[in-house]
Amino acid sequence: MLKENFLKALIAEDVGRGDLFSRISQSKEIRAYIIAKSDGIFAGREYVEVLEKMYDLDLIWEVKDGDSFQKGDKLLFVTGDSKTILSLERSILDMVLHASSIATLTAKYVDAIKDTGVKLLDTRKTRPLLREFEKYAVRCGGGINHRMGLDDCLMLKDTHLQTIDDLDAFMQEVRQKIPFTSKVEIECETLDMVKKAMKAEADIVMCDNMSIEETKEAVRYRNQNYPHILLEASGNVTLETIKEIASTGVDAISSGAVIHQANWIDLSMKVE
């Protein structure tokens, strides 16, 4: 139902009070296809398949979510009423382009650390009302979702920590009030804060914008004293730096860039 509501809003934005072409054109059965005009990783199939049911379309897929494609590949064939397909053309393309662009960049980050065993995570830096969709695209690219929102993990950032006088006492209260299955992550900018967060029994400690040497020291301290705590690195993560960050021994690296720095690839729809 969430996907269907999203798709209805997406299409309503474009169709408005009705496609003007549909007023004057005659309905006929046509077959169209989406063709790649650049290389990439595909995402969006889950959503287009909901459209298939909503608009009585017949789809023949040449790709799955997460599949790579090359320029010139035909990715999807769509058969149905001409008015329907032509009115949905831009909505389908925008959705698939957006998702595939995120998946394509995510896959590059994942590939850069594929031999390290370190997980690539996204962040909550998503476009308003598109979080579920954009995080789905990250998964298609091989990344792993960080928390979806404020309700599934308690993360204490620097702004939160400024309001807490006694971290140890606060954490004891936290364990009594948040769900048993929810984890607590604490953001740390210094090694001293890493040690305090681990002593306070955080489940995950984030090394935020720490140097490579500081992060390595945090890993050594964790391994010697709190081996059960997960370590996440964040900040200044690029395709050029991610391999070195992964070499520190952290468990995961989070990056908002896989979403907000994704440049659109090129796909097009043609009618046979």
C-alpha cells in the first residue's frame, strides 16, 4: 500500500487534471521499451511492477534490481493501451532513473571496499518524502541501510550529547525505556569520547570525522576492551578515501553521498 500511495502521488504530479494528448488521441495497443543510453546498475523494478497491476500493463523484463547494464541494452518492454503508456512514460522514467542512479553510485562505493569485509551504510540525508524509495535504491546497489528514522535506533549525536549531563545515568534510563530490540549508537569526534561511549555500553560507536590514525586507535581500544561493540566510521567519505577508511578495521562506513551525490544516468523510452 505504501508503494501504491507513492506511485499515485508521483503520477498525479505529472498528469494533473488529465493528459491533454489522451483527449484527442485514439487508444491502440502498443509496445514500448526502456533503453539504456549509459552504463549503470538497475533499480526500480519493485515499483514498476506495482504500476503493472494498477494500470493493466504487460511487462517483459530483461533485468532485475541490482543487475548491471550497458549502453544500448533494452531493459524493459511494456505492452498496453497507448494512452496509458504515454501518460506514464515520464513518471516511469524519472522513477527508474532516480533509483538506478543511486544504485549505480552505491555499487561503486561497495566495489571499492569489496575485499575488506566492511559494510557500506547510507544515512538519513534523503530527499523529503523519498527516504523509503532512496534507501531501497541503495540496497539495489549493494549497500546496507542505516536506520530508517528516529524510531528504530537511538543515535546520540553531538547535539543530543550537549543536553545530557551524565551519560552513564542517561544510558541506564535508556535501557529501561526504549524497545529491547533497539540499538543505541553514540557519535564521537575524539578518542576520549569513544572511550566514554563504550564505557556507557553503547551498541554502536561512530567515529565521526576522525583521522585515520585516531580511528585505528579506536579500533585497537575496542578490540582490547569491548570487542562486542560495533564501530562505524563517517565523515569525509569519498570514492578516493573509502578504501583507506575501511583499512582501519571498523565494521561499517556510512555515507550520505551515495544518495545526494548520485548523478543521473541516461535512460529513454521508445515505442516500437
